[in-house]
Amino acid sequence: MTTVMISTMVLCFALSISVAVSIGLASILGIRASNAHMLISVKEMFNSINKFPLAAIPFFIPAGNLMETGGISRRLVEFAKSIVGGVQGGLPMTCVLTCMIFAAVSGSSVATTFAIGAILIPALIKHGYPTSYAAALQATSAELGVIIPPSIPMILYGVSAEVSIGELFIAGFGPGLFISGALMLFVWIWCKWKGWGKNDGDGRLPFGKATGRRAGRC
């Protein structure tokens, strides 16, 4: 059975079939090769998702979308800018700090990229930073959501490996803060070396018109 499953996955990968389909097809063929009943696959599929901690994942992603729609992401950017925005390279450091806070709330790197990147990538480009640098910085900063709890990948790992999710969350605080601080320090040194961001502290960030109207009503 193991040989059949491995051979099937390797063949599917060679044919550029998606990972999910490859694993599913390999599992089905493995069950058939072992002469087991196909209802075993249904039972195992149900048992793998019938875990209470997984219920948190569908709520994290809408939380990130609600924060972006309600203007919380804009306020987080302004808050982070008030802390680190007054130095050279303050705008990229604002990106890192905002992503750290937003990722800690939403638990999703994708939601962080969507909510914060829509604001800060255009702002970075407008302030003279290269487009490639702005995109790379946003992608790197958003991945802090994988380490800083609550983290969706940590929940998935805890359920799959049957380890304590609470202990994983506790273990993620220190490394997450250390990586965030190291990344901000590197951004500051890099901007000093390149001569970027000398006027980052001047003016407000260029939020969109819709955001501005919401801010006016508030």
C-alpha cells in the first residue's frame, strides 16, 4: 500500500496535479490496494475535521476582513506611524509594526497582506521606495502572523500533531517579538544606507477617498 501511494503521488506531482488532489488520489488507491472498505476514508475525513480548535479558523479570517472594512487597519497604521514614523525609514518600520499588531489579532498572513498592504504599499511607492522593496517588505512582515499568536498555522499544527495549542501560542510570543524588532532594526539600517525615507515623517498617509469619507463621518 505504501508503494502504491508514494508512486501515485510522485506521478501526480510529475504531471503538475495539485497537492490536494494528488494526496487524495494516492489515499484512495492505497485503500483499494489494501482491500479495505472505502467507508474508512469517509470516517477518517470526518474525524480529521471534527475537532473543536478548528472552529477558530473560520472566525479569524472574517475578523481580518471586518477590521479592514471598518477602518481599524487604517487606525492601526496611524498608531504605528505615531510611534516609529518620525525617523528615517519610519514608513517601512510602520509597515512592520502594523503587520505585527494586525497579525496578532487576525491570525492570518493573507488577511494582514490584504488589509495593510492596500494602504502601505501605495504609500511606500509614493514616498520613493522601489515597488519591489515595498512588495517584499509587506510579504515578509505579513508572515509574522504565522508566529505571533493567535496563529492559524499553529492551530492546524496543534490539531494535526496533537500538541497543546496554548503552549504553542505561549512559545510564539518571544520569537515573534524578537523577529519583529530585528526586522525593524534591519529596515532602519537599510534605509540609512540607501538614503531612503528622509521625509517619511512629513504629512499623513495617502488613504483612499472611501476611507477618508468614513473618517469624516467618524
